[in-house]
Amino acid sequence: MKSEEDLPLSHVDEAPALNWLTRLIEIDKAISESADRHLKSSLGISFAQAKVVACLAGRQFMTQVQLARRLNCDMGSLSRLTRRLMDAGIVTRSRHPNDCRCLCVQLTGSGVAMVAKITAFSGRLTKN
């Protein structure tokens, strides 16, 4: 892969925007990796899984399409995430009560307990 300096730029003004975007991607990756490490060691779930749980918190359910849009991820990634959460007993997946074409995801009792754990975990992080 070419380095940033090797990329063709049609205009000199594009370089700062490219540098800013590259830096933003690096920061996002560092935050995700750090959150992932801490959540896995403390709660046994990944950062991506915690985001699914957080989206479902306080809701009866969300459709998989709603979840995917909210998390800005594709349906394949969401399906793998929900499968892991189902295997852990944190969520269930079922047909929408009014539209059998839709699959809904909802928290189980263990999932509701996980919301409390994530909230407590986040609270400890913000105090530091």
C-alpha cells in the first residue's frame, strides 16, 4: 500500500483534509481497541457487542434494520454480533409482532443486567 505522501493529489489543499481524516481514523481505532480490551477483561463482551446492548437498553426491541442503521454497520456484521450475544444469553431474536418479514432483537434478563454492568463500568471510567 502506498504511503500518504505517495498518493496523487489533484490540489495542494487536499493534503490537510487527508491528514485530518487519517488522524481521525487512527483516533477512532485507538479508542475502539482500548474500549474493547477493557470491556472484554471486565465484562466479557466486546465494544461492538456493548454498543448493541446500549442501543437496546430501555427499549422493548429494535428490528435488525433499525439496529444496523443506528450502529452504522451492515446486516452481516450485525447478524454475527447478535449471534454472539444470543449465544451468551444477552439478547434474543424473534419475528416482529406485526410484520413477519422483520427480525427483532431484544435484551434478555441477562442483557438488562449487562446494561447495569456497562453503566457502572462507564461510570468508573469517567471518574478517572
